Amino acid sequence: MKPELDETSGQHTTGHEWNGIKELNTPMPKAFSIWLWLSIAVAVLLWLLYPAWPYVTHYTGGILGYSSRIAVTEQVEAGRAQRAETFAPFETMDVAELAEMPNLRETYEPAISVLFRDNCAACHGRDAVGQINFPNLTDDHWLWSGTPEEIEYTLQVGINSSHDDTRYAEMPAFGLNEMLEQPEIKDVIEYVLQISGQEHDAAKAQAGETVFVDNCESCHNEGGIGELENGAPSLIDGAWIYGGTRESLAETLKYGRAGVMPHWSDRLSASEIRQLTLYLLWAGQDGNGD
Ligand code: HEC
Ligand code: HEC
């Protein structure tokens, strides 16, 4: 169809007609077409400079060789380096030296408390005071000794964890495995109540003492004072992990216990483990809960 000239406007029409109405063939405004061509040019430029088109297994890399993955890695590395600088003492000194350093606590405790909350608070509580099944870490009652080196080692390898060198602590299931008769268990429970300063049946407790000497002392030490060598807790300090009531003692004796503390050597850096070790030493200095 031949385009016809519209006399009024002096422009061609599109040649289409709808019920006598004809449309002018107005060209695109200049500004718009410039913008359109410009965006196409920019798009082509970006395709050339940056990664753009996928192949089957790879993609066009772009002239600049930019990779968002490399960029992120670099940022993370920079963040790490900055953190290492901030925590310089923890990078270079061992925990015993750090424990001797003055003013460390004021500077670092706020930052380390975040690390503790992120990794440890779920089990040991926000303020490290523990909860049922998870020991209080702020008191003076340790399962594995509270020296800086021993705490650090506990964090590295865990307790009953999947680490090859894990600390291993198991309270045998005397009831379930029929290692003791029911009356013996009842007696030894009264003895544990006695030595932990609780209300008890004196006659049964006396019989229970023999059961204790024969079956429990090897791990829990004489009089139940605990043994840091094997993580068997003191039974006289009132710092119960699983509870010191007759019912919880009965459960401990029947089913045994083996709390799991994960190991952190894979998940935290050596510096972070030292930071947390110091954090626990500081928490202990406040003397909460003992
Ligand atoms: C999944 C739960 C869990 C998490 C998370 C956890 N712990 Fe533990 N932790 C335990 C349990 C359970 C025990 C006691 C094990 C036992 O009964 O023998 C323990 C024991 C410990 C002990 C030994 C205490 C002693 O008396 O010798 C230290 C120290 C400790 N945790 C520190 C930490 C720190 C620091 C973190 C964070 C990096 C952490 N824990 C995270 C469960 C946890
Ligand atoms: C092989 C060593 C071993 C022997 C034997 C043993 N225990 Fe234990 N016991 C442990 C360990 C280790 C724990 C800590 C388990 C944990 O924290 O998960 C423990 C925990 C306990 C607890 C829980 C303490 C708490 O804080 O809640 C009680 C109670 C207890 N033992 C009593 C006894 C009595 C009574 C006997 C003797 C009939 C006995 N144990 C024999 C190793 C032993």
C-alpha cells in the first residue's frame, strides 16, 4: 500500500485506515531513539567488559576479568586481616601469657561476648551460667580443670565429640546395664545426697558408702570430690549438671550420662579459641554462681 501524504500536517500516513481515521507515520522522537541506541551500546560494552554470556560449562569472562566471587573473597580476606590486627595479642601470645596481660578485658570483652553468644550461648546460656544438661562456665567448679591451657584444649577437641583426640567422659548406666542391684542404687543415691549436704536417709546412706567406694570412687574420687583427669564431676559442690534431686540422681544412675561438647578446632580460628578461653577466665573472676 502506498503511503499517502496528509495535507494538513504535511506528513505521510501509515496507509492504514480504521473507519475513516488514518494514522500519521510520525517518526520516533530523536531524544528517544538516541537513548535507545545509547543503551544498546552500553549493553554491548558491558558484555565485552564483564562476564555475560553462559557457555555450556563456563561463561564469557569479559575484558576486565572481574569475578564477584573473587571480589567477595578479597573483601573477606581484608576483613580477616583487619580482625587479626585488632586481635593481635591473641594471634601471637599463648593463653597463659594472655591471662597475665593487664587491661585486656576492658578492650576485648565486648567483642568476644558476641563470639560467645554466636557459638556457645545456645547450650551454655547467654551469660555462660549454663542450664540443665549444660555446665555453668562462670563458677569455680570445673570438669576438666580451669587452667587456661586446659580450657583451651577442651574448646579445641570437645568432650565426647567427633574429634580424634576428644576428651571422653562417660557416666556408666548402672541401672540399665545391671551393674548394680536396685537396692544398691537406692542406697548410693542416699549417700550422694548425704555428701552433697542434702536431706537423706542415714541408714541407707551408710550402706551406700560401701557401694560408692566399690563402684564410684575410681572415677569420682574419694568422698565424691571429683576428678579433673577424667571429667568426673564433684558430687559435693552443689554445681549439678543434671540436677541433684533424688529423681535426677536416679535417672543419672539408671541411664548414665555422656554430655556432648562439640569441638571447635575446625570452626573457630586458634585466635578465636584463645579469645573465648580468656572470656571464660574473666567470667570466672567475677565469681558468679560459686
Ligand atoms: C551443643 C551444645 C554445646 C555448645 C554449642 C557448646 N558447649 Fe561447651 N559444653 C557442652 C556440654 C554438654 C558440656 C559438658 C560435657 C560433659 O558433661 O562432660 C560442655 C563443657 C564445656 C566446657 C568444660 C567445662 C569444664 O567444667 O571443664 C567448656 C570450657 C565449654 N563447654 C566451653 C564452651 C564454649 C566456649 C563454647 C562455644 C565455643 C561451647 N562450650 C559450646 C555443650 C556445648
Ligand atoms: C567410669 C567413670 C565413672 C564411674 C565409675 C562413675 N561415674 Fe558418675 N560420672 C562420670 C562422668 C564422666 C560424669 C559426667 C558425665 C557428663 O557430664 O556427661 C558423671 C556424672 C555423674 C553424676 C551427675 C553429676 C551432675 O553434676 O549432675 C552423678 C550423680 C554421678 N556421676 C554419680 C555416680 C555414682 C553414684 C557412681 C557409682 C555408682 C558413679 N557416678 C560412677 C564418671 C563415672
